[in-house]
Amino acid sequence: MTAAIHARELTYAWPNKPALLDVRDFRIERGERVFLRGPSGSGKSTLLGLLGGVLEPDSGHIELAGTDITPLSASARDRFRGDHLGFIFQMFNLIPYLGVLDNVVLPARFSAARAARVPNGDLEGEARRLLDALGLGARDIASRPVTELSIGQQQRVAAARALLGKPEIIIADEPTSSLDADARTDFLNLLMRECGTQGATLLFVSHDLALGGLFDRTVQLAQINRALEVAA
Amino acid sequence: MIFSLALRSLGNRRSTALLTVAAIAVSVALLLGVQKMRTAARESFANTVSGVDLIVGARSGQLNLLLYSVFRVGDATANVSWESYQKIARHPDVAWTIPISLGDSHRGFRVLGTTNDYFRHYHYAGERALVFTEGKPFAALYDVVLGADVARALGYRLGSEVVVAHGLGNVSFALHKDKPFRVVGILAPTGTPVDRTVHVPLEAITAIHQDFQGASQPAIGARIGASAAREQVDLTPQSITAFMVGMRSKVMTFTMQRAINEYRSEPLLAIIPGVALTQLWNLVGIADTALMVIAGFVVLAGLLGMLTAILTSLNERRREMAILRSVGARPRHIFTLLVTEAGLLAASGVLAGVALCYGLLFAAAPLLERHYGLVLPLTGLSTQDAALLGAIVVAGLFMGSWPAWRAYRNTLSDGLTLRV
């Protein structure tokens, strides 16, 4: 079985800057839950951009769920991202003018593959199930404007959105940094449980090492990024 | 998909969107209003006089003659002698003539001396003849027939007494008080200068001026009473201001025009009303083109307002764009989203503007007709109007593609990075 994420001989530099990323071999198995620790400036955003397919590496290959996305065109990479990846960001993850349910089903609007993987094509039902699983079962949550939700609730809605349509890979970029300690653990437990249920691979990026113990494996970005070693 | 996103995004910024739509709506209403007004004005202008083949007056300018004879604007520089008038009126090719004698006024309305032929032969708006809502044409010397506006504005009914002022001032101190007229007829509204005219028999003009020497009042004791004036044997005027001619055969019109213009015993000018009206319209039309240009610029201002609103929102929406991209939106989706928003704003603005314009026209049409004789037909949108409105929406889309392009560039550089 191929890996969920496999980056080989990957290099990237912003124009006229020294190399920012130089990853020889970084592999995450399917279903694995990996904590990637990267302080700001370590090339974290760039790596996520490369994995998400919005940036093109200068050289090397990125394989996601068995597909090498590097030779794909920009729009094919966009489509691939929509079909196979779910993203959760730090905060204000939601489209402010859409309701909770519409935010959750958004990926299915852009990706037919994600919509097809929703049981019986019942997008709303699946969205409600995910919200319920993430502890947002209360009836009135779904009908409230997203701007009225607490940050913790917003992050769970974002997690439900990332999980909708069973993408193979969930990438979470500092999703807990604006939550307090209790909410952080709660959120992570729910997220991991749901990733487990769906068989999704989780790449969790944060600078907060305290969370590392909850994951299968912790990787320091500095360990895999040779560009940083040279600079250091 | 993108369309519903665009709708909801605008709904989220409701007040800005509504103001933008309102600005476009007002500008579109103005443009459409000007367009309607100028069509109506042009039509009502061309409809002022019809059925008249020639208008003859003393030699001056073509426009001058048209203005004072038809629009009652300005003054004749000279008169036409009665002999010349009779000579032309009796010409075998001439079917009928309407003599016109101007110079007096009644409370701001022009007094026009003429004969009953006026009511018989004067036509407007194609085939429409003058109609009496009340009363009948002249029967006696001091009878007066009022245009619709005059009767309405001054509250005159049949039998009311009318005193004519000498000269044209709104408030004249030289009144023909000793010779009051009696209203015998009131005409139906025509939307032409006829509505604002006080018609009296041609002979009455002679009668009331008998003791006037020039423009000054006669000396006390030198006045001639109304009945004495009536008893005067000959009230045939020595001259008239102008006259209108109907030919037996239209074919003869040009021959007659040339003959009159070359008339040797008196310098006369004959004009063909249609030709002169077109010439006058071309002159007046400059103002109306200017109005149209101004209205066009107002629409441009409305669209620029929209552009400003969209551009200022772009920075706060970079996060939104990154989120959309993270769920699979391509940069061209972002571009389409913003162009769609601009298109929706422009289209709603145009629709609201059309509604506003028709609402205003509906409300204002009776007023305009009453006060200015401008008939605004509540017609649907002409193809020209529709093309104009379509062009505004297209312009909106075109302008929207600028912020859309910027968002496209932003989203390419931001990628999945959430910027505040």
C-alpha cells in the first residue's frame, strides 16, 4: 500500500532567496496521526502550500494517497486538493456569510468526489452527523450564524468541514492555538476519534510540544528539512 | 454554486450592497428618465403642428418665424400686409389659410387673433384636429376661445369675461379694459402651445387697437368705446403677423414656397413646418444630448462607487478566499465569484433603476402634462433602452473584472495562508 504522504528530494525557495525547504524523504503512512512541530519561520507554511498543491516545488516529488501531484497542472492540483485533502486552520476558518451547515458541506460543492462519498448523497444529514460526533449536536447550533459561535465551536465546525466526504488526508495547521487547555484536549480527542472512524491520515502542525503525546509520532520539521541545518 | 455564494456574500455585506445598488439605481433612473424625456420631447415637438403645408411671415429667419407662429415664442420683426395675404389666400392652388395676429397677452398667455378656419384646419400629432371640450368657435366680435391650460390655470368657464392686455408683459398696465371679451369655447388639451393660447377673432384685434397709437395709451377723451368699435364699418386688419397655408395638392408646396419667397411687392418668407421643426430640433437637441452625456457620467459614477465598494472589501476577504481555495476552489472560481458579485450589483441596480424611473414617470406624468404640455407615454422599454441597460450591466461586469483580477492574483500568492 502506498503512503498517505510521501515527499522525496523536495526543494523549494522563494524567488531570489536561499532554499527554504530541502526534504530528502518524508513519509506518513495511511491512517497515521503525525504531529509535525515547526516554529514560525521554519518553512511550515511553505510545506503546507506544497502539500496542498498551491505551490510548485523547484524539484522533487510529492505523492499524496498514491498520486504524484507534482506533474499535475495547477487546476488539476486544485481539484486533487478538493477531492482528497481536508484543511483546518488556526482560527476564523469559516466563511462568515454561510450558515454552519453550508460551511460544512462546502467541500462537496467544489468536489464531486467528496459529494459522492457522502452516504446516500445526503449532504445535510452527513454534516449533522459530523457536527454531532464533534460535540455540536445541540439543535440550534446548525441554524446559528457562524459569527455567533465561540472559537471552540468554530474550530469544530471547521473540523467537520475538513472531514466531510471522507478525504484521505486531514491537514490541521495550529487549529488549537486559540483554545484553552481543556478545550484543546477535547478538540483533539474528538478530531482523532473521527479521523480514526473515517480512516483518515492526520497531519497536525503546531509549535506546542505539549500536545505531542497524543499522536502516533512526532516529527520536528528541523529534522527533515536540510535547508534549516545548513542555515543553522 | 458560485452564483449562490455571490448572493450570500452580498447578503452578508447588506448595507454596502444596498447603498451600491441604490447609487446605480438612481443613476440608471436618471439616464432612463432623460432618454424617455427626450423621446417624448422630440415626439411632442414634431407633433406640434401638422397638416399645415406652409407658414408665411415677413422675411426673417426660418426658425424665428416657426418660433413665433407655432410656439408663440419671440416676436415678429415685421408684419404681412393684408393685400399680400389675400393675394396668396386666393391663389387657385391654395385650399385654405389660417391668418395669425399676435402681439397682445392675457395674464401671461399669448393672445392670438385668427379666424374659425384655425379650429377647422389646424392639426397636431398627425391627424388630430382641435376639439372643443366646451362651447363653440367664434360667433361674435368679442368672443374668445381658450386653450386648455389657460382655462385651467385661470379658472375660466364659458361666459367668463376676459380683458386683454396690450403687449406681452405678464403684468401689463395697458389693458384693453374697455373692450372685455366673453369666453365662448374651451379647447381640449393637445400638449402643444395651443393649450397656452387665448384665441380671439382677427377683427377683434383690429377693434381693440383702433385707438391705440403705437404702444402708448390713447389720450383721455380720445377713446372709442367697445360698441363704437364694433360699429366701425371696416374691421379688416391692415396687416397680420403670419399665416398658415394648406395646399390643394402637396405637390405644389415647393412651387408655392418658391413663389412666395420670390414675391416682389413685399419681402415674405414661406417655410415648410416639418423641415423647420427638424432644424429647430437639431438645435434644441444639442442640449438634450448634453443631458444624456451628463446622465451617462452619473451612471459611470454609480459604477465607480460599486468598484470602490468591491475593491475596499478585497483585503478583508483574503482569508475567505484562502478558505475557499482550501476546500478546492480554483483561482478562476475566485475570479468568477467577484465578477458575479459585480454583475449582481449592476443588474440589481439597473432593475431597481428601471422600477424607480417608471415609478417617478407614473407619478410625474400628469404633472408634466399639465404644467409643461409634455406627454410622457408610459411605454415599455424600447430596444434602444434595453440595449443601453444591457450595456450598463456589461460595463459593471467589465469593471468588476478589475477587483476580480486582483483577488485572483492575491489568491495565487496567498495560497492557503490565512491573512487577516
